[in-house]
Amino acid sequence: MSSYGYYIAIILVYASVDAMACLGLSLQFGVAGVSNFGFIIFQSVGAYVAAVLSMPNASTSNGGFQKYILGWHLPWPFPWIGAALAGGLLALPFVFIVGKRLRGDFAAVGLLVSAVLLNLLATNYVPLFNGAAGISLVPAPFQSHFNPQGLSYQFAYGLVAVILTVGAYFLVKRITESPYGRSLRAMRDNDIVADSLGKDLRMQRMSVLVVGGMIAGLSGAILVEFITLWAPGAWGYAETIVLFAAIIIGGAGNHKGAVLGAILVPVGFEEVTRYLPPVGNPALVPALEWVAIGLLIVLFLWFRPDGILPERRQILSGNKNAPAPVPTAADDESDALIKIGDLHKLDLHKLLHLEPTGNDHHVIFSTKGLTKVFNGVTVVSDVSIDIQQGRLTGMIGPNGAGKSTTLAMLAGTLPPSSGQIFYEGQDITSMPSNKRALNGIVRTFQLASEFKKLTVLENLVSAIPRQSGDTFVGSMRGKRYWGAEDRANIERAQELLEGFGLTQYADSYAGGLSGGQRRLVEIMRALLAEPKILLLDEPMAGVHPNLAHRIGDQLTNLCRGGMTIVMVEHELSIMDAFCDPVIVLAEGKVLAQGTMSELRQKQEVVEAYLVG
Amino acid sequence: MSSFGFGLISAAVLAIATVGFTMQFAVTNVLNLAYGSIMINSAFVTYYVNEHGVNAWVALVGGVLTGAIASWLLNRFVYTPFQKRNLAPITVVIVSLGIDLIGTFGLQAIVGGGYVSFTQNQGREYHFAGLLLSSLQLIVMGICVAVLVGVHGLLKYTRLGKAMRATSANKNLARNSGIKTQFIISTTWLISGALCGLAGTVFAMNAGVFEATSAQLYIVLLLAAMFLGGPGEPYGAMFGALTIGLATEVSAAYINPDYKDVIAFIALIVMLMFRPFGIFGSEKTN
């Protein structure tokens, strides 16, 4: 019966290798939204490095029949450690591709092509990788002390593989459940918004590429020292698609789902087809396997896009038992009936940790000749404005006047074509938006910008700057390190939520809220980012007028305490009530500036509005 | 010099394929990575018609129709429904990879793994400005020129072409201006699908022998050509295809031919890193 024993041991190793790979990919794709279509490279490079570190010198051993580099003949576990390091290091050049400005699908294509390219090179360049033939006779760990073919050796090997898989599981879980994981998920849901809230996208993407790469590298090492072979043909780019299929089926972002997917897809397919009788042409069964994988991807993405085990909703409110109400269509219509709550009672300064600084109305923020040209069309032309500290400055103008574009340049979301931006006298024109956010310049967006698959409470907490658990190192130090602080942050967010009357949605996914509710979430999120200068792009659109005026009162309060606010808004009654001064933009230029009553006297302003 | 001739043919095939590919991207914003699988399926349809005694150049019509219909169906029943769900663009790209597997290996399951070739000779050879070209190669180049001129005429001088350009520049604005964007998108997929089928067939003819997975990596050349000229730009695609086609074949004369596609890979990666909107393109509003 020992053949069953061997079989089980082999399955343990294969399942562990695939599960580890899926865990790495689940962190990258499921949690951080980095579509690493070149994932297989990391596994294959890890495998290769483990092989050449454990093998003896190429020219002196086995008659020198195969060519490879290194050949250091290191004892276990050094080849495995080297494999993990190689997988991590390999991630660094790819940061150029997944860096912050490239569309996700373009970056994915870049990674896919890199995988094909490296495979092509490995197949054809003999001195480094022994060409298409690959490397054989990779020594198994401790093979001079034990018989690698023995049942107990193979079981022990499988056990070590399983233990390392469990380790990888807890590693990715630790990252995912930390405040850093929250930031990664925020980036996945909307990277431009995460950037505007101060998240360093490049760093975040790099960290998941490195961690996922290390896990992949290690998994490759486990495989190669078990099968004792390495050939480029086994690491084609299509293998990455198999891993994607696995985590899509299991549940991307749910790490248990990733393990389940690994067992169902790569392992399951391999094992099931082993028992099929040979029918038709020899290519038939493998071809049908690929067809099945393709079908599973398409069908799952259509019928069950969250996989068998969907990502778990994080209940931060502490109210674990009460099911979070899912906003219904009826709620959408009853937006006007929204519970306004006790917004006026809220002491925002205390809640947001703002020290009232007093106001001297000096020019805190200004632009000089700010211009933006898109495809030859000048959208914003030579805009020079001065924003005074402690004032709520309004910005109005007809559609297409360049208001949102100006705001985007102020926040750093768009680079200006020419002109300069100054903050407290310093030229910040080239400062990236996430740095601006950390320096207190925070914006909201005109279009829906909630993190859809984060709960309302998570949306709010994600914006809080300088959380100790919101760095890679912080997340590694575990909940004992960041837990108490996170608890306090959550309580602050809950208090704010109560003021805005949205407590019952604390644990609902923000993507399910009505338009008006989402605007409120966005305002709250921006406030929690602790802005010194708050740039609001039509914050009141779709918000009930009563609530809009309460929010306006609170914004005025904040300005009194020293915050500076710039607000783009179409609703003139809001401008009348709260904004002073108001800047009028038309056709990309500053048309006029002053209080609303002054502006109403000006012929050209009235005309611009009537014409626009 | 002979490598230059090969380069011209490769560029011609690539240009037909890339123009179709980039048109699909322009109107639907989808990187249709299943393009190569439709190419090779079309080639096989031409092959089977050819096997039944029909002249390969006539059988080509079957391949063109296959490409047009398959692409139209793919957009109508797969990509459009997925896009209506407002998913991240990457989801549709993953779907297209799934479709590519289904298309390529479904074909392989049916036709088996062996190589086939058309019943057709290369025709007599012509000396042409120092180049040695077979009549097959000359016809391929003729087809390419006809396609490029046709696409130019379509985009520049017809209402349909103008509506296509408007839809690609701004779908909502085009719809609000009274353009039936859904019809335009469908038509674009029919036309680009026809180009895909045509490209697949001439690709297979030019290759001589082919099998079900022959076009699997062709997508890399397509992507390189498209990104070089700017995604969604038909004229850019022509430029990109010419550059990539020539560069890969000419470089094959100087380096190990196994590495000839490396130049396309590197061009693509460099473009993605530094100018994802193409050499001549500029940043888009969105």
C-alpha cells in the first residue's frame, strides 16, 4: 500500500507549491489589485536559483554535461532562502511597470510580455540555463544522509512544504488584516483616490510584488528540489493564467479561497486527467484541459465573480452580530428622508485632532499662470488665484469652465501644462499628490470615488494619516502593535458617522450606498485625512438641502478654527450662504472674484452663467 | 537585403492585424487578447475550404467571414455584457485571456496537434529592386496596401468612419450628438474582425506550415506595434507594424534568429514604461 503513501506525499508537495503561489497572487491581485500576469516568472526564477545554489560546480560535476551559473553546492536551507530572496529582488524592476501612472490592464500586459520574453531567453540562451533542455540532477536536500526516494523522506518533505504554506498563509493574512492591508484594498478599488489620500502607490505595489515574489520564489524552490528538474518549458506564461483561474474560482482576496482554488484547479486538473483513458488524438485531453480552464474563468467571472469563498467583509463597528443593512432601492429614493443626525452637535475640531490655530487670512495657497492643455485644447488658461487661510473660497462657473481641472491641479491629481502652485510660499508644482495629501492638501472628487469593496467605516478609517499599522513594517509587527490605535481611530470614525446619520451603514460596502450617501462618505473621509486645505469638488450634489446646509455650517466652523477650504459647487444658495470670496471661472479663465452679492452685480458673470 | 524583404512581408501581415486590433481597442476600450485565437481559427477555416479543392485565395473569403462573425459574437455576447457591469478594465482582459484559451485549444481539440499547410504554391519569383519576392508575398503586400488604403478611406471619407472616430474619441459625447454608438461599435467589430480573419489567413500562408497554437504569441507583436503607434490609433498601428515587422526581421540577420522577437518585446515594455500613449500620441483627458 506504500504506493498510496507516495501518492499522498507527492500530492502534499504539489498542493503546497500551488497553494503558496496562489497565496502570493491573492495578495497581489485579490488584495492590492496588482494584476501580475507575469507571476510565473517569480516562481521559475526561485526554482532556478534554488537549483543552481544547491548544485555543484557546472564544469566539474557529472562530466560538465549541462551549463548553468553559480553551482555553489550549498546545503539546505540556503538554496531555499536564496530562492525567496531572488523572487523578492526580481520584483524591483517590475515596479517600473506597475508604478503609479499606468492603467492596470496595460501594466498587466507589460508583465505578461515580460514573462514571455524571459521564457524565450531562458529557452534559447544555453550558458545561463542550459537552454530548452533545462537542468536535471538537482540535489534533494540532505540526499547524502537520507534516501530521497524513501517514503518517510517524501512525507517529511511534504510536511515541510505544508508548514511553509501555513506560514505563507499567516503572512499574507497578517498584511491583509492590518491597516496597511486596508490601504492596499483601497488602492485596488480606486488607485487615484487612494493616491489623493496620501497612499504611496508605488511603495504599496512594490511591497506586494516583493512579498508575493518571495513566496513564489520559495514555492519554486520546494518544487524543483522535489522533482530535481528545471526546464523553461514548464514555466510558460499560460501557467500564470492557471493560477489566476485558481484564485478567481476560489475567491480572490480571500486567502482561504486561494488555497481552495489551488487544490481545485492546478492540483485537481492534474490529478483528474491522470485517470482519463486515452481517447482521440494525443493532444485532445491537454487541449480540453485548457478549454476547461478558459471556460471556468469566463463563467466564474460572470456568475460568481467573487469566487466560491468571497472576500470577507470586515466588521469594524464591533457589532459582530447585527447584520449590516444592505441599502436597498427604497433607500435610494428616500435619500431626502435621510436621518440628519446630530451633526450640529459634533465638535469636529476635537474629533479631527485639529488645533484651532486662529486666522490671519494670509495667502496660504496660490497659483501663478496655471494652464492645462489636453490634446491641443486649452482647458485651463493662465489661472492665477490667491486662496486665503481660514476662508471658505467658492469656485463657480458653467460646465466646462475648468473648475474640476483646476482643483485637480491644485491637488496634484493632474500635472499642469505650465504655471506654478505655491503652498505657504513654497513651490509645490512638482510635488506628487500623495505627498501633498500628507502635507494637508486633501481633495474630494466630482464622480463617485468611494472604495467600493471597503465598508463605510473602512473607507473613513483608511484616510487617517500616519497610522502606525499603515506601513509594511507596521503591518508585520502585528495587531498588538497597531491594534489600540486602530480601535481609537475606528471610534473617531464612528462618532463622525453618527453625526452624519449613517451609523446603520457602518459595516455596509460603500459601493452599495445611494449617490447622496456616497458624497457624505467622501466628505467624512476627506475630513479624517486631517486637511489643512480641503478641496471639495461638488460635495453637495445629491445631498438633501437641509443636510447640505448643516454640512455648510460645519465647514464654516472648521474655517473659523483655521482650516482653509476651496469648494466647487453649482448650487448658488450654498455659495450665498457660506462662501466668501467666490471665484468665477469661464472658459478656463478667471472671470471675476468677490462676494456673491458683488458678483451678482457684474454683467459678465451673469452672462457667463446664462450663456453657459 | 533578403531580410528586408522578409521584414516587409511580416510588416504587411502585422499591419493588417494591428489595424483591426487597435480599432477594437479604440471603440470599446478592450485589449482583446483573444485576437490571435480568432486569427488562427480563421486560418483553419480557409484551410478546410482550400482542402475541398477551392483555390486558397478564394477560400480566404471563408476565413475573413469567420473572423468577422466570431469577433462580432465575442463583442456582442461576451465583452459588452461584461462591460455593462462596470467592472475594472482588467476583468475584461482576464476574460479575453480565458476566451483565447477556449479558442486556441478548442481548435486544437478539434483539428489535433499536427502541422498543416495550404494547397498552393509560392508562385514564381520576382526580382524587385534587389529583393527576391514570390508572387504569394507580392499578393500579401498588395492585400496589405489595399487594406490600409481602404481603412484610410473609411475613416476619412465616409460617415461610418467619422462616426467610428467620434465614438472612439468620446463615446458619451458621440451618443449625445445622435450617433448610434452601439451600431457603430458592432460594425467596427465586424470590420476589424474581418481584418483579423484576413490577417490570420495571410499569416498562415506566409508561415507555410501552421497548427492550432501558431498564433498564440502573435499577440505580443500586435501589442508592440499598437503601443508603438499609440493604442487606438489606426495610423499609429500602421507605423508601429511597419517598424516592428522590419525591426524583427532585419535584426534576425544580425543576431541569433531565435531572439528576433526580443526587439518587439523590449519595444513594448519600454513604451509601456515611458510612453504608454504612443510615440506620437499625447495624454488623453481620461
